[in-house]
Amino acid sequence: MEPSQIYIAVAIIALALIALALFFISRKKESYKLTPLAGTAFGFVIAGIIFGENRLIGYSLIGMGVTLAIIDAFLKYRASKKN
């Protein structure tokens, strides 16, 4: 395995562990559902990690995911201010 493949595998495992930890923690508290926009953002980030060998494609996908996550956070913030 090349070092870049090891890095990608470690990143995916770390994200999976974080997702599992959040899943078990959220059971104890009030659960918040993932919005479709946030799910799409998460998918773009994962795709950017997977296709990271080509830097242009990888960084573009990650950038798109981060942008969508920021838009989702902004929309949630505006919705909470209206209530």
C-alpha cells in the first residue's frame, strides 16, 4: 500500500468512528436528524477523500461539501432566529 492509500484509509476509519460515537451519544440526548443538504455535503467530502489521488477532483469535491455544509448551517441559523 502506498502512503496516500494508507492516509485515505485512516481518514475513512476516523470519520466512521466519529459517526459511530455521535450515533451513540445522540441516543441519550434529543436527536437531531441530518438534513438532506448536510447528507449531501457529507457525501461530497467522503467522495473527495476517496478520489483524492487527482488533486483537482479531490479538492473540488471537498470544497463543494464544505460549501454545502456552511449553507446548511446558515439556513438552520436563519430558521432558528425566525422562531
